[in-house]
Amino acid sequence: MLTKKQKQRTQMQMLCIDELVPQNHILRNIDESLDFSFIYDEVAELYSKETGRPSIDPVVLFKLPMLQYLFGIRSMRQTIKEIEVNVAYRWFLGLDFQDEVPHFTTFGKNYVRRFADTDIFEKIFSKILQEAVDCGFVDATAIFIDGTHIKASANKKKAIEQEVQVQAKHYQKQLNAEINADREAHGKKPLKVNGNDENPPTKTIKQSTIDPECGIFHKGEHKVEFAYTTHVACDKHNFILGCDVAPGNVHDSVMFDNLYAKVIEKFPEVEAVAVDVGYKTPWIMK
């Protein structure tokens, strides 16, 4: 029976961090496939050349959420804890054993103060997607669109009743005009429309006092919660071609047009769209 000696924990060896990362590790594949240096050019205008302290490498900042989502880590705080002890994560970030891992609030502060009102994340997403397109991995002749809800961090009991205007769908006037033209051709009266541009119809909704941007989502017959809904368009090989996010009370069919327009602008070769019954409305079918 072999027993390990505790002294091996303090044994000194000559190793480099690269030797400790398996050759078939997914982070090696990502690092070999993608050159992240383009991020420096994208964020150059967001940093000052004359004032302020030396910043944390922006590529490291953007790789942090990549690690979080790649490996399903529940929070940035936990991500930092994992990086502290995971050699592969340190290697991916370009940190050695002596380098201090950024504090978990560092990404949040940079996001709020530097990245929040920019399209930098979309630019990075588009750049990496273009790499896949250039390699011939993407087949956008058929796309698949569906939505899922993301629970908001908001107590459903902390809410107020709010009266809001009913937002007319951007295609509603066109649809009404076509209906009225058909009714007129058959000798019928024009379609009766509730409200007008000067006096639009209103409705009462429940608005969260914790996170006013989310919306009430009804999951099944009994479960009700504040949430967001995200709609994603994928190709045949599961590459995400576009996405859109809205409050949880926005219907799937309302989300379709903007997402579809985004996708066909970049991928005009789309020939077929697959969606579920939630998108089956006269306008979308047309």
C-alpha cells in the first residue's frame, strides 16, 4: 500500500505554466483559433493616454466573462476564486503564479464606468462570429429562432401598478391598410381601430420597484415572476447569428421582426426560418 508524503506539497520544481495545461484543453483550442489583440483597437478610445493609473489589460477584462460563461460559473466573484487556483484559467488570461488576479468588482466597475453605453460587446461578438464565417463553419441558409426567459433579481411582491401606453406594433398601420383595402373592395366598412396617434390606448401593468426594466412572466399556469426574455437566432450548426433581449412580458411574436432584420442584414442568404407556434401570427406568416 503506497502512502503519499505531505512534504511533496512543499517540494520545489522547475516548471513553466504552459507545461501544466493539457494539450487538448478547450482553452488551448480557443487561444490557437482566435487572436484577441483586435480588442485593443476597439477599446482604444475608451482609455486616456495622458491621465489616470495604468489600467488592467482590457483583453483580460473581456476574457473574464468568457471564462464565466464557458464553464458555467454562477458569478464573477466565484469566477475570480476559480482563477486563483486554476492553472488553465491563469494561462488563458496570461497570468503567472505570482500575478494578482483582478478583484471581482473590477469588471463591474469597468463595465459601469467605461463599457456600459458602448457597443463593444456586440463588436467582439461580431468579430468572433466573422471568424467562424470566414472558416466556412456557418450555414445560414436556414435559421432557427426561439426565446427563453431569464429570471430577474427582483422580488415579485415589491411592485406597483403602472399605467402605460399600448405600443403599436410597427407593422400595424400597414396591416390595417391592407385589411381596409380588402374590406373596401368587398363593400364593407373600414376596420374599427381602438385609439389614435393623439389618444393612444393604455393598459395597467405590474412594474417592479427593484428592477423597473424587467417584466412579469407567466410560466405555465401557476408560476409568475419578474424576468427578461432573450430571443436567439442560430444556424444549422448552432452558431448564434443574432440575439435580442426584452422585458419578460413582451410576446415572442413582437420580438421577431427586429431580430429577423438583424440576421438577414448580415446573412442575406437565408432561405428558411424555423420557429415555434409562439411566433405564428398573420404578420409573420405573411
